[in-house]
Amino acid sequence: MKKIKFSILMIFTLLALNSCKENFFDVNVPSRYIGEDQVSIQTQLPYVEVKLADMQYNIARYIGEYDQQIASYHIGGADTHERISLGSAWYRLYNNILNNLMIIKKKAGESGNKHYLGIAQVIQALAVQMATDQWGDIPYSEAAQGADNLYPKPDAMQDIYPALLNLLDEAIANLQAPGNGIEPGSEDIIYGGDLDKWIKAAYTLKARLYIHMTKRSSSAASDALAALQNGFTSNDDDLQVFYDATYRNPWYTSVVAARRTGNLSVLWGEQLIDKMNGTDYTFTGITVDPRLPLIADVGGTGVYTGAVNGSGGNDSNGQPATADLADNFYSAEDGPIVLLSYQEAKFIEAEAQFLLNGATQAAYDAYIEGITASMDKLGVDAADQTAYLAEASVGLGGNAASLDLEHIMNQKYIALILSPEPWTDIRRYDYDANIFTDLDYPMNRSTEIPANEWPARAVYPESETQRNPNIDQITEYWQPLWLFQ
């Protein structure tokens, strides 16, 4: 487990100013500003990695209400299908991540350091993938040019996806190239300079991109499987950022710790909890999914109920829901933001195998391994894992022919908590309640969205539409993005 070294914090404020060129309008250069020539790649890399994790949190915090993994204690917003702009994530992408990556890539190119360049390219591909999946068309090819282009035009989503796949191919080639004597090390807070893991991450991210394209490419499933041949092989490969008591996990600070002072924000949604407490899937030998006590705090009640979205924190019986985010693993102060994982890779494999060949042994084996990887990651003991997989609603009695998409996608939904990925999956399958069990509209649903529609995208932040004449605001946020048409 790799923890952040918090000497990084000393440079955060300085690096945040790098969103502009050194001669920003040639006036009023801040006294604390450090130009790109004064900051090393080794200094910028950990900053960008942490901001990438922060960006995922900024997305998942609200998208999680759309996909109903979490629900709000307050009626309104994403919880009731109002439009959301994800302005903090937009800021992270354009003011913290892409601008600093441009400098890293420039310096790496000038020095011939292909390994830093490859790492920067993987991070860039992951950040832009997360962004385009929420907003669709976004500035990409013209982005992060500072004062040279203050009004970048958006690239079409259908152009961004192939560009990211090409970028990952370049990253792999750079990571496999000979070094120049200056190698990534402990400043790489994700992998500690382990290039083999960065290569695996690049291939696994390619598999994610391909499986996202199941509606757009007839070869999406086979392409995903081909990429996975060189992808993650265990939980040890996971691309994640850990926090500590100084720079704490944002789920902890904004949800868990805030709740202790009476500042209620979100709790686990009924959709997630009912998949784990025996409501949606009958358990005969166990009471609850053994992962549930490790992610949910029920305040000693012993009863796990999730909140119905739009109810203001109540369960389906109109009583206060009990399942809050726990001070444990994903939402502990030193817990990780998991950006890409082995468990996700196995569910991608299971889905791809199923789409290509149906309920085969290969699809079933990948499905079981995805569940096992999820439980291993959370620290579920072997006996509890065995008991869970012995449940007919989970392990299907070992009968691969009984597997279907509902099993694969619901187990992936459980495993990838606090991630933007479940919403992408739900949109790929058109909010199909036959696949995502019992999916339903929230209570007190916003009237700005048509009665028979579901949210399909984020709208652009007003700060961007007001500043950049090339960005037109979206009003019909229920219209599917190119990827899901």
C-alpha cells in the first residue's frame, strides 16, 4: 500500500498557479507564482496524481446520486434528477491537471525522458476519459495552451475516444523505451516508478475505453479482451491514490467527518444496499453481503437500509435510512481513491466474454474472480468469501450457463462503489431495470426533466459558458451522448 508523501503539500499552492503562462497578460504576475522553468517534473507529478484523484471524487460525489449508489440527506440536486455541472471537476481538469501535464510532457520531451512522458500520457488519457464521459464534447486538442488560446474549441466525443486510444498506444511505447538515466521514483505516489504497472494500467484503461464503446463498435468486446491480455493481473496493480491524516480522503472529510458535526450530506442509496442486504438477491446461508459491514456504518442498529433517492434520507418504509458511509477503507481518512482496478478489469472481461459468446465458463470465471478481487481488496476473510459465493443468487451453484448480464453488471455496480463507472454502465444499457435490478425514478423528481427520461450527461459549468464563446450550454441533459446512442 503506497501512501502519499506530504511534502507534496508544500507545492500545491504554487503549482495551482501554473494554469496560466508565466507572462499572464504580461501584467500582475503573482508574487508567489513559480514559472514552469522553476518547477521540476518530479515536483509536478505527485501534484497531478493527487488532483486526478480529487477530480474523480468531484465527479462521483454527484454522479453517485444519478446512478443511485448514494443518496442525499437533502431533497434536490442530482438526487432528484436536477441538472448538474460538476464545476469542481472541470476546474480540476483544466486548472490543475492538463496544464501541468503539458509542462511535464514538454520537459520530458526536451530531455528525452520517455518514461515520465509515458506516465503523463496515461494520466492525461484517464482524466480526459472521465471528463468526456460526463460532458461529451470538451476542449481537448486546443486545451491547456494558456494565454495562447483562451477560448479553446470543444472536440467531439467521437473524436476524443480514438485520440485517447492512440495516446495510450504512445504511452505504452514510451514506457517500454530505454531510459535516459533519470527514472521515476518515490515522487510517483501511485506506483513508485514501477513502469510495468503503468504499462498494465495503460492496457487496462484501453479495455475500459473499448467496453464503453459497445454501442459504437462491433469489435468493442473483442478489442477489450485483447487489451486485457496485457492489463492488470491482481489487486496489487490497482491505480489508486492513498491519503493520510494530513491530506485526508475527500469522502472522509466531506461526508464521514462532516456527519459527526451534524453536517449531513450523503449516505448509501437503497439501490446499492438492497443488492447487499438480501432484498434484491435472496441469501439462505448468510445474512448480508460480507462487504457491507466494511463500507456501511449503521450506528449499532445492525440493520442495513439504504435511502431512497429524493426522500431526504428515508428508506422505502419512510423511516430514516441507517446505512451511512463508514470510516473504513474507501471512505476512511487514509483510504484510497481507486481510479482503475483489477476487479473492474475482471468484470470488463466477464461482460466482453458474455457479449461475444454468451454464458460460457470463461465469462463465469471472470465474473467470480471480479467478486473475489472486490472482497480481497476490502479484506473479507476466506470463510465469509466462501459462504457468499456459495449463495445461489451469487455463485449460481457453479453453473456457468446460468450467468447473465444482470449478474455481471450488478456485481460490478457493488464492486465499483464511489466511482463514476457505474453511471457509464447504466447509460450504456439505457437504464434497463432488467439489468440493474429495481432501478426506479427518485421521489420528488425534478420537473425540468421529461417524465419518461433519465439524466444522460452533465451540463457545462456556467463559468465556462460565460467565459468561452465556443462552449454552448446544454439544456436537454437527458439527451444521450454519442457514446450511448
